[in-house]
Amino acid sequence: MRGPCTRGRADLAVVVQVRERAGHGFRTVHLLDDPYAAVLPLGHPLAGKEVIDLNELAGEQRVGSEPSGPCLEPVIDSCAAAGFSPDFVIQSEDYATAQGFVAAGLGVGLMPRLGLRNRHPGVVVRPVRNPEPVRVISAAARETALEQPALRGLLDALRDAAATAGPSDGSAAD
């Protein structure tokens, strides 16, 4: 793990991690699993399905919402497990713009549900399975700071926020 914590400038960081990466004086506290969902333009042939098998998106051009890093890894890994490599035709660094590209018909997207709180009116969102990409959101805390009441309070607040942030019914469908 690299960043402000390892440089001694922070006692806690909220991180997206794909695999266990803490250590070297840090403890990772799981906050939330954030599953990805398919984002399709209105009228897409798969838009009427309740759930989409990931391999059904194999031939589709892809709108990327994460240019690189730990938020893109679950997408790449899940597509590989489904037997294909995604064909990114355009990239965005934010979910609202990526949804706009999807609505314009430039491709389909896979975006984390937390990034889909504000939906573009020109898209439909469907859960994905076989496999379902998931990003893991955690807090990485400096072990020497874990006894500080303020840090413990912050961790409690982050856990409470994470408990209310996820979809209440587990559905990403409209």
C-alpha cells in the first residue's frame, strides 16, 4: 500500500482494494463490497433482461469509467473469467460522463453501484452475474493510531456510513 499513510501524513485512508494489501504497520478494516452492474443505453437488446450474464457483453464495445487502478481490476478480472477481454472505445474518469457516453450509444459500461446513485435518464442498469465484478472498499489504519479515541470514532462512523450506503435490496435494476 502506498499513499499518505505510508508517508506518515495520515493515520487512516479509505481505499479500494482488490486483494489483501495491508501490512507493514497497518490494519485493514472492511467497510463495503461494491458490486458492479451493467449500464446499457435505452433500447439495447439486453435492457429488458432482469440479470445479465457477463459473457453476454463479450461482443460489446465498452465505455470505461476507470482508466486504471484498483477500480478497473475487478472489471478486467471478471471479463477474463467470463472468457473475454473488454473492448474499450472511450474512457471517462467519472461515472456521470461515462453514463452519458453509454446513453449516446457509444458502448455499454460496467460501473460500481455506488457510482450509479445518480442515473442518466438515457440508461438502464442491470445486475451482472457469472461472475459479478466487485470492488472492496476498506479503511487502512495505522496500527499505532488505532487506540486513539478519535480514530476509533471515525472508523465507527465509516462502518455506519458503509452499512447505509449499499443497495438495501441488493438490486441495481431500475
